[in-house]
Amino acid sequence: MTKKSILAIIFAAVLVFSLFSCSDEGEDGGNNFNGKVVTLNVYNWGEYISDGFEGALDSNAAFEEYFNTTLAEKYGFRVEVNYTTYATNEDMYSKIKNGGGSFDVIVPSDYMIEKMINEDMLLEFNPEELPNFVNIDDAFKGEGAVYDPGNRHSVPYTYGMLGVIYNEALVDKEDYADGSWALLWNQKYKGKILQFNNPRDAFGSAMYFLNLDVNSNSLDVWTAARNKLAEQKPLVQGYVNDEIFNKMTTASAAVAPYFAGDFLIMASQNDDLSFYYPKEGTNYFVDAMCIPKTAKNPDIAKEYINFMLSEEAAVANALYVGYASPNKVVVESEDYREGMAELHEDWYEILYGVSPAEANVNYSYSPIYKSFTPEIQSHVNTLWESLKTENSTELWVHIASITIIVAVVALASYSVFIKKKRSRHYRMRDREIAKARAGLKK
């Protein structure tokens, strides 16, 4: 046999092997799943997961890559994540309760988790099935998860406490020196005070201030809190949620209740902002990952939750969100510590230096929100609506008068001033601009 004949035989053999190999791989790079792709629907708070900003980990894309290279063969399909967001626990609850969407993973707060458990809306599972559950600090497991004892329906994602943010350039020192909720009721700052646009946190600010039980079953207690909010209403610039971020960083407001983790990001954009936990007591919350009973892909949801507990994803998410993490590997991570130190020099003291017990030493009740009874829920909703609509006619009269005056001035001067409205989605843009400017200064 000649040398050319031998080479021809080898070439033919290699060609045949390659053809068979290619036919087995199909379009999935090594596994023939007949193009099957399963969509995992994740429903989370806005700005609540690392999305690849400035080269950081894109947690959802990283999960897709992890699953499709490591677990696709096991499950027989590939995965893509459909990620959508909500503004409040109540928005999320209402959508799921009313069949407005099918979701595989959600991230409610503690009191909402308890409510959804009581209404049989969450899937029960054993957290020990998740290998990375060992990363969760013991303080957040078992009886420590008072909203879900034993973590049978949830895995902690973030935690933190509510505080008061104020602008030192706009607020006199003697008014914030005592660290009280009273700053949000100070007549001096009329029109510069913000309040939450959700009943749980708005009522909470009044109830911690008055030392009333935020989980009371007394109608009179909730009415007393509503009356305190009514005292505050003439001073309030607006009832807002995510808009607090923009209004405080741009100094269009001077005082607002908000969360410690958000303050750290806000302060990186405005050096005049400061923060304290009110001396009367404040809310301590835990947000956790859950699987609705209506989930179409509960097994993949568990894989997603387990992945988010891994060090790389958990650190990236904690850095992006800014809230305290119940994940031990996060707090021990040098990357996390260095990243947070760049954000704010007092980050550790603010997030981890004050325990919920220490922050609530003067508060007589549990600072953790619990689920309402139907009667209390109805009563609170009624009180909240009455607060929001009270004197609304008088308010619109003032608005109409101001509008007429502005129109006259505009006609006289032949100029029109247009102010662009910002939505909560502009928070990311603000962050990008601030970081870009910081880069130019360097």
C-alpha cells in the first residue's frame, strides 16, 4: 500500500467520524435537545440584581451560561431567563393573586412571605436540597426566620433597616442631632419632606415614632397612626417610593425615610446626604427568594436560587444592591469589602455595625412587619385612602390657581420652561452619569 493510499484512508476515516459527531451535537454545542429552550420567569424588585454594569457580573446571564453548560444535559433542555420587576410587595402579590402572570422565582419581603404562606401561594421545599444554603448565616435560619420558620418556603436574599436620610446643607444641625423620627414632622421643612407611598412603611414611620405596635390588631392603634400622618401631610412634598432616590440625590427634597442600603448609593452621588436609625425604633426587614405554587418550572427555580447563593453571584448582587447580605461568603469576601469601601467609608457600621435589637432598644414591640388579619388589612386600606384623599379638593384649588399664575407669567415673558419628569427607571441613568463624571475627574 502506497503512502498516498494510507493518507487517503485516514482522511476518509476522520471525515466519517466528524460527520457522525456533528449529527449528534445539533445546534446545542454537544447535546441534541431538539432546540428545546425553557423560559424561567423571575419577578423581582427594580434595581435588585447585578446586571453587568461597568463590567460587573450579569447574574441572570451567568445563570443561563452555568445552566446551559453544566445542567442542560441533566434536564434535557437549555434555559433562558425572563426577568421583570415590580415596585411594591403589594403590586407583586396582586399580580400573582389575580393570575396576571406566571412566575418561577419571586423576592417578597418578610411580611408578604408570611401572608402568601397563609394563603397557600408559595411552594414548600426543603432548603437543604440547595447545596449553597450552607452559606446562609444561622441567624437567618430556623426560628430566626420568624416569617417562615424552618425556611420551608424561602431563602434569604438581603436584609436591612429603615432610617432617615437628610441633607446637611438643607437641614439645621439642631434638628437632626437627636436622631428622631420627629424630623419628618418638623414644620421648618414644609414642602421638603418626603413620605412613602405605601401604607405599610408610611404607617410604620408614625407607629415607631409613637411607640405603637406595627403589628397591632387594634383598630384604634391604626387610627392613631393615621392621625399622626394627617399632621404630617401638610408638610409633605409628595408620597413617593423609588422617586426618593432621585429627589434626595438632586437636593429637590431635604428629608426622607429610606433604606440603609440605598443611602450608601445615594451618598456616593451627593456628599451632603447623611443617615441615622431613629432612636425610637425602626423596621427590620428580610427579603427572600421564593417559588410560587403556580410556578411552571419549580426545579429550575431551585437551581436559580442555589446559583444566587454562590459566592460570585451573591457578592455581585450585594455590591449592586447595597443592602446587607445574610450570606456569610459575601461578608467575608475581600472583593465585597473593597467595593463597599469605595461606595462609602462608613458602610460596615451602617449595614452591620448596629443590630436590629440595638436599633430598637427603645421600641416596645417587634420591629418586624407581620402579616395583617383581613379585618386589619381592610381597615388600614380604608385609613390610607382617607389620608391620601383628605383635603384633595382644596389641594386642587391651589394647584389650579398656581397654574393660572404660571400661564400669565409665561405669556408675558414669551418663554416656556419644560421640566422633564423622571421615573424610577432613571435611577440607573443617574448612577451611570455620576460614575462617568467621576472617571473624567480622574
